Amino acid sequence: MSAGTLNQWKQSGLLYFWRYTENVRNYPGWHLAADEAGLAALTDLLRRLLGADDSAMRTTKISPPSPVVLATANNRRSPVVSPERVSWTVSATDNDWHFDERGPVLAFRLGRHKVARMLQWLSDPDRAFDTTYGTSPPIWFWGIRRIAD
């Protein structure tokens, strides 16, 4: 995938993005899981953002995390908040890392350096599993869902 412009990008697959409202000491920040097509589409989007103009933005649809997805993080009893969509915006400030959680769309602004490092982090999903990337708040990666929930 990739090589096209940001406006040509199309989402495929499933993305799960959530945060816990309890037990945040052990599970701080945001949490990400995907199916194979969803992770491929997300990494393609991040590559295209990296090559786009400053302030370029695209929005992804988010699937609510099922009990099976939440069980992967071993925190299934804690309530979660999951946005309907996430808007991903590339910033001119290299180390920018900012979430704005107002309304059904979670606005996520990240600098080019952070986009590149996030791509590197997600390039090996098995290695990225149960690790975090980013500053406060971090993003946890819970892997690729290979079976239907």
C-alpha cells in the first residue's frame, strides 16, 4: 500500500482506539488494536501524512472495542471510552503530541518526527505488542485481531 496522495487514502479493516476510565495507574493513555487490514491502512495513512503539507488531516472510523479486544489487554472489567472517529493531523512542530477529546471525534495532532517514530514502532506488530509509544498520554498497542470477535 501507499505511494498515493493523502486525498486518495481509503480506510479499510477495523481500528479500535480507547482509554480506560478506571485502573489508569496500570493502563494510562490511549489503547490501539486493529485487524490486519486496519493496521495496514493506518500505517499507509501515517506514511501519507508524513509526505503531506503541514496541518494535513484525515479521519479514521473507530470500532468499539469488544470484550475479546479488551481481554487482550487483560483489563476487561474497567470501563472504557472509545471515540467514534479519530482525526489525525500532522503538525509543523516535530515533537508535537496532543489529544483533544471533545465530542465524538478525538483530535490527535502529532509532529513529523512522532509520525516517523510511530511508523517505526508499528512496523513490527509482534514486537510492538503490549508496549507504548508517545509522550503523556502514551498509546499502547494490543496487536492484530486475527479472528472475528
